[in-house]
Amino acid sequence: MTTDEVLTEVLTFFAGRGEQMRHRAVQLVKGVMNNPKILVLEQTRDSFLTGVQLYKNRPDKEYSLSDCISMNTMRQFGMTEVLTHDKHFTQDGFVILLSDTTEICGNPVITNY
């Protein structure tokens, strides 16, 4: 499961990394959106507003709005594990599944961008 907001964050990350990387990012996002095994939750006004509320309620944290929306979504679905290296999620009680040395299928995954 992911959200439109997370996919937006992926595209934003690659926006200034050149034409080839932008193209690959679009392919990745389209692949996720077209994968029947991945549920992509649409952005709604409610998800935005509840994300803003969590953002407001955590002034001592460095959570992005996308982090806040993801945390709210995870709570809504009873999820406790997140496929990220972002340590902000541990600050709010979630278990992160990636580290700087994570491998998937024997291949290293670069997570410390």
C-alpha cells in the first residue's frame, strides 16, 4: 500500500536529477500505479487536512507533510511496519524495514539519498 502523496514525493526527489532520472521516476510511479498487487490510495482533502493536523501537532519533529499523511494512513489501516529508511517513523512508534545496508533479493538497495 502507498499513497498519491508518497508517489508525489518520489517524483519531487528526482525532479532535479536530469532527464533520464525523471523518465525512470515516471516509469517507476506508473509501474506502481498499474501493479494490481499495490494499493495506491488517492489523495483526498481529508487526508491532506489530517496530515496538516499531525504536522501541526508535532512541532518538535522534522516530519514532512508526506510523512504525516503516511503515518495517519498507516494508523487508519492498523499498519506498524513501513518500507522506508526514514527514522522519523520510529519517533512515532512505527518499525522501519530498510536500513542503510538493506538488500532485496541479494541486491543492495540505496536508501541513504
